[in-house]
Amino acid sequence: MSENRGKTVNFKKARDGEDKVRAVLQEVYQALEEKGYDPISQLVGYMISGEPAYVTSYNGARNLICKVDRDEIIEVLLKDYLQDGS
């Protein structure tokens, strides 16, 4: 552990694919919207807490989002945001 002190650690993990993550987010967003929830607020709650109850089970949205690691979702969102913003 002390040999990495002061060094930046490279974070790499096997990924499902950005398109899959985007598709899951779109489906979950639509299910939340159809049930009358504020999709952004609900997804933020899920991303911060990891609590799947923030996502409706309608149309399998809860099961769907649980199949994608939250760090993958964050990575795709950041990548899209930063690339679109530049």
C-alpha cells in the first residue's frame, strides 16, 4: 500500500458497453416518467444511495438498472457530458 502512496491509481474495469448503459437509462427514464415520477430526481437518488427502491418496478425498470454497475452509469454520463460540452 505504501508503494502507491502519492501516485494516481488507474481505474479500469470490464464494461458492458456504453450503448447498453444508454439504452438502460432511456428505458428506466421512460418508465419513471410514465409512472409520474421526476426521472432525474429518482435516478439521482438511486445513484447516490444505491437503493433500487428509487426506481419503479414498472416495465422491469428496477431489475434492468440493477444489472448495470453504478460506476458504469457514472462513467457514461460523464463521458457524454464532457464530450458534448467541449
